[in-house]
Amino acid sequence: MISFSFIGLIKSILMLPAVLLVLIAGIYLSVKLKWLQLFKLPYAISLLRGKKGVDGFASLVALFTILGGNLGVGNISGTAVALKSGGPGFIIWMVIIIMITSIIKYVTCYLSIKKRKIKNHKLVGGPITYMADAFNSKKATVIFLLIMIIASITVGNLVQVNSLSIPLDMVDIPVIIGGISMSVIFFIITVLSLDKIKIFISALIPIMTVSYLVLCGIILLKFRENILPSMQLIVNNFFTMSSVTSGVSLGLILEILNVIQVGALRGIFATDIGLGLEGIVHSAIVPKKNDVRFLIEQSLITIISPFVVVIITFITTIVLLITEAWTTDLESTNMCIFAFKEATSSFYVSYLIMAIMFCFAFTTIFTWFFCTKQTIYYVCDSDIYIKIWAVIFTVVIPFGSIGRVRLLWDIADISIAALLFINILAILKLLPQHQGIFSTSNRYLKLV
């Protein structure tokens, strides 16, 4: 049996170069595209009004679908994990990383839509469409598909269910119940038509997000005197100085690198930057007019979700700090529930938080399932493989509830690293052939 330390070693070996690759790509693309992810963010938000595809798959629905994938329960529990492993300063690094690298979503979506193909009267796109061209080999397509399947099962399934099931112990409910319940509900929902699921997701995302923010607002109001000290703690931990006082310069460097790495990992994990989900979802939109404007505007909309995630994660971090939940021995989701219970002094708040987290988990699970389904369909072009994938994905769900937290998170991070490597390398290899992405985007956006 593979030991936890061995898996942790693999994660350490893979994650640092993966993070560096994402940062290098983010800086390069940001410069070439004149930091449009920052300067054109207001314009991107304005595009959500009335932009509707002929099949009814509106841009707003596409954004909510991606947010459903980004705003998983793993984000909330992941914030607790990051606080434990990287300290409060991780959140500043996370913001910086997202500001730099969110441009990758734009480029991924641009290439995905540009390269998308019609498969059995359906538009299918995403990184899978440009893998063979990037690496000049059809094997790259198969490799990407396998990595996507593994990432979907770990990042978009097991980790989500695990984070959701952890707090069930606190209310004396067997954790396996959480996994089985999610599996049953997921199966029932996926039997529905895709149009009905789109409507369901579009309604669920705003409701659960607002509900979570209202609860956070109650905590911030009750512990308002702790907000400023918590902000100071974050700034002080931004560059950890504890090692300086002890005269260990190497220790200082290692501490800083750890905080940066945790912030980078949280930023990537929380927003799915570089994983290609946005390209898959937006490629499914049927435009009224398939032109450069549609291509650029759909790509612009993808830069919104990372900043929404930043707000949610930052607020969650402050909540965990002001209630001092992060100093407890609790881990993952339990730490978050402890914070809410401290503020409300109500036993029932645990059930409310779990209900919200259940919605977060479901939307993430569905988004990953849908994106992987599209990827499989592009390669296999047969409904039988889609049905097999649906069965496998559904059966795997309960296993997330009984897995060990650290092991599942490490495996998920390894999956992310592999997906990042192949997608970012493919993008960088394609850019010499697609320099028009820079000139066309800059020229168009200069006019708006």
C-alpha cells in the first residue's frame, strides 16, 4: 500500500513546477493581452445582460455553471486546510496569483471555441480539441482524456463528498450516509434533460451564494472588533518573519515559499485556472452569429468567476480568523462549522451550513461530470461510453465520504498538477500559430 508520505512527496515534486509554469504563462499572457483580466473586468460583467445563444444556453448560465464548479465545498473546507498549512498570509498570495493567472481562462476559452467541432449535431470544445495540434500527436488527446477522468473523480468528486461528509460526525450521522445521499440525488438529477439541469443550476448558484454570504455577514457583525486584528495578522503573515527572530535565514525562505505555494495552490484549486473547464462549458453555446465578437466576449466572461471566488474565500478566511476557529484542532469543514456555531450559538446552524455545502458540493460534482462527459464524447463519439462514465462517476461518489482528508487532498493536488502541465504546455506550444489571439483581442477591446 502506498504510504501517505510517498504521495506527499510526489505532490511536492509535481506542484512546484506546475505552479511556476502557471505563473510564467500568466505573466506572459497578461503582458501580451495588456492585463485585460483587470482592466476589462467591468466590461466583461456588462456582457452578461442579454447575451443569449440560439439554443437558450445563455452566457449567464455558462458563468453559473463554471461558478458551480469553482464554488465547491472544497473551497470552504480548502480555506481551512490552507490556514492550517500556510497561515493567514496565504490569502494575499492567493489574490495575487488569481490576478495574474486568471488571463489563462480567457486564452483557454478562446482556443477552445476556435477549435471546437460538431459531434453528432452537438458543439463540443475544450482543451481536448487542441491537444493533438499542440503536441502533433493523437496520443496527447488520449492522455488528456485519462488525466481529465482522474481529475474529475478526485478533484470534482471524492474531495467534494469528503469535505461534505466530515461534519456528519458532529451530528451523530454516519459519514457514509452523506456519500450515498449525494450519489442518489446526483443520479436522479442527471436523468433529467440538460436544459432542466441548466435551469436548476442557474437558480441554485445565486441562492446558495447569497445564503452563505448572509451567514458570514452575521458573524462579521458579531465579531466586528476582531476584524482589524485579523487583517493585521494576515498582513504580518504575508511575509513570515518568525524565522528572522531566531536567526535562521533558510527557515525564513522555506516559510515564505510554503505560504506562497499554499496561496498559489488554493488560488488554482479554488478557481480551476488552467484546467480548461470554462472552455468546455462555453464551447457548448450556439451563437446567433459565429464571429470574432462572440469569440472574444465569451472568453471575457470567463474571467469573472475567479474574482467571485476570491471574494468568497477572503470572507471565509476572515470568518475563521475572527472566531479563532483556525486555532482549534478541528480540520477541514468542521473548522468552518465551528466558526458559525461560535457566532450563532445554535445547534441548528450546523444543519443549515451542511445544506448550503451540499449545494456547493453538488454543483461542483455536476460541472466536473459534464465537462468530462463532453471530453469523452469528443474522443469516443458514442453515447454508450457516456452511459458507462455516468455509472462509474455515480458509484464512486460514496467512497469520498470514507476517505482520509489529507490523502484525498494530496491525490487531488497531483491530479491538478498533471492537468495543469498538459493544458498550459499545449497553450504555450499553440501560441506561435495563433498570434492573432493577441492582435485581434487587443484591437477589439481597444474599441470598447
